[in-house]
Amino acid sequence: MSSLLESEAVQSLLSRLAATPCSEAIDDWPADRLQALNAAGVMKWNLPGQFGGLELDDVTMLDGYRVLSSACLVTTFILTQRNAACQRIVTSQNSDARESLLPELADGRLFATVGISHLTTSGQHLATPAVRAEPSEDGFRLSGVVPWATGAAYADVLVTGGQLTDGRQLLAAIPTDRDGLHVNEPVKLMALSSSQTGSVQLTNVEVRPEEILHGPVPAVMRQATGGGAGSLGTSTLAVGAADGMLRHLRTEMNRRPDLSEFVEPLSKSSAELVDQIHRAALSDHWEGPSPAEVVRRQANSLVLRTAQVWLAATKGAGYVAGHAAERAVRESMFFLVWSCPQPVLSANLRELTCVSHSADC
Ligand SMILES: Cc1cc2nc3c(=O)[nH]c(=O)nc-3n(C[C@H](O)[C@H](O)[C@H](O)COP(=O)(O)OP(=O)(O)OC[C@H]3O[C@@H](n4cnc5c(N)ncnc54)[C@H](O)[C@@H]3O)c2cc1C
């Protein structure tokens, strides 16, 4: 693992995040935990050096997500949504947007989030776009509902997009205090409620030229805008969450050696997946299904199985509301619905229903 992740700053951050479970309350945004990430330099990890970032290589970045999510899934999940917004700004050709936003994002003065699932995974069966874009005098206007945005009430900037009548789409970085942008109340979730996730209503929201990050082009999310649904980052979060559970399971195993029959294979799968994630991050060419999709299917499977093994190992005590194992089971389900492309979901469903002809079944 990179020396940065082994540094005292990161190690003490991890200890702090793991020391107490993050609140699950919908009105308890983990501001102090995000502040701790900022103090440890984590907000700089994914940003270019010229804007004050640390520009970590892909493998270190993924390892960083994994160790963070093994300590606190909620905080790390919020970080990924902020980083997804940053990536769309970093990869933009719009130098005004890059220069005005990235330095303040790097030093934590600005917080951003992303609401782009309506262009990738949400509502793909619907005939009309969730957010319509129409040309205005010198930019565009967006109207509609962004179905999901994490922490939008705390964000200064929302990276989101819309579709024109000719089918082309655009992504923009819009200040959340812009007229017509209304962050709806967050929804109570099965888990991760303190991430304050919910929808955002856009009513004739003006998008200025300096705020347009990508497009208008057909299928803007298929351009190289910075990761996408089911990226390796999402898988590494699942593996990290499983690692966090395995830490607890190993503590239990110290008192109950019979558990090693179950804990050891899961630990081995986790280590193998880390290796696969590293290889996928370094590979440019492949044949057959995308390595990111293959890895995500396995990562989903690992986190779901590990949570259930932990619950079963802790028996009725683990089933009592408030026990860490029951929370882990709820949190593991998140990976079936978050940023999960259809081929990954179908593969997971086949595994769950055992209709696959593969050796996994
Ligand atoms: C906790 C959480 C946080 C999230 N945070 C963010 C975020 O910060 N930013 C972001 O961009 N996204 C975010 N997402 C969105 C996420 O990545 C997925 O896009 C989302 O979970 C997909 O679910 P959906 O209900 O929107 O899917 P949809 O496909 O819209 O499904 C909704 C409903 O439509 C019906 N339906 C689905 N498919 C069909 C079909 N083919 N035919 C007929 N009916 C159908 C079903 O009844 C289904 O329940 C978040 C999601 C969660 C759960």
C-alpha cells in the first residue's frame, strides 16, 4: 500500500472513523467526519496538482477508498459523490469552471455533489427525460427532477445534467443557491440515511456558459467525463465495507475458532478482489465483458455474503436493532441499488436465483 495511506495522518483518520459508528439519523449529516477527511488531506487526493490537489494514481485512490470504507461506509460514500462531481470538473474542457472551482474544492472551502443517475441508471425505461434542457440567451435552462443527489443540502455546487429535444445531453456545475434550484427533503433510507440523499427540483434553472462542463453531445455520460455507473470505485467501496465486517468477524473468531471455516474464504476472496481491482485499474485493453462489471458483480456478492455470515455468526444478538451486524446487512444491500449497471444487477440476480450456468451457482 502507498506510503500516503500508511502515513500517520491517514492512519489516525481511519482510527477516528472506526472508533464510533457514524450516526444513522436522517438529520445528522456527518460534518465532523468530513471535516476530518479534509484535515487529513483526503479532499485533495483526486485533484490535479496545479489546483492544489495530490493527484493520486488510480490504484492508490482505489486503495484509499477501500481503507476508508472499511472504517466508515457513510462518510466514504459521501466522499465518492463529491469526488464524482470533482471528476466531471477536472475532465471538462471548460477552463473557467476548472479554475474557479477546483482550488476551492481542493482546500475544502467548497463542497460539491453529483446528481447524474437520471443519465445513467435511474428511470432508463421512461420515455421522457427526467431533466429537460433548452437553449437560453447565452446558455441553457434546466427543468425537471434530479432523482438522486447525496448531501445536496450541504453542497455549494451540484453537478447535474439534462437532455435537449434533439437528444443531446449536457453536464453542468450549478451553484445550489441558483434561482429555481430546490433541494427536496432527504428520504429515509434502509441504511446510509445520514448521507442526506434525495431529489432536487429544477425549475427553469439558468446554466451559464462558464458552468457547462460537458456537451451538449449524445450520451454525455459515455464520454470520458470521469468514471461511470459501476466503476471500480464503487466496487472498492463494497470490498472495503466487507473488510470492515471481516475485522469484526476475526475478533469474534479469536474467541470462536470454529468460525475460521467461514471467515478465511471470505478474507481470501477479498484479497483476490483487491488484486483484480488493481489489475483492472491498470489495464487499457480487454476482451469480453468490461473488467469493471465483472469486479462489481463479485464485489456485490462478497459484501452481501460477508454481511450475512456476520449476522449468522452473531445469531439473535446480531438481529437486534442497533447491533453492528444488522446494520451491516442493511448497508450491504446498498450495493444492489447504487450505481449498479443493468448487466451487473442481472448477474447478481442470477446468482441470487441460481439460474446461472456458471460455476458460481
Ligand atoms: C442511497 C443512495 C444514494 C444515491 N446517491 C446518488 C447520488 O449522489 N448521485 C446520483 O447521481 N445518484 C445517486 N443514487 C442513484 C443510484 O446510483 C441509482 O441510479 C438508483 O439507485 C437507481 O434506482 P432508481 O429507483 O432511480 O431506478 P429506476 O430504474 O428509476 O427504477 C425505479 C422504479 O421504476 C420501475 N422500473 C425500473 N425499470 C423498469 C422497467 N424496465 N420497466 C418498467 N418499470 C421499471 C420499478 O418500479 C422501479 O422500482 C443513489 C442511490 C441511493 C440508493
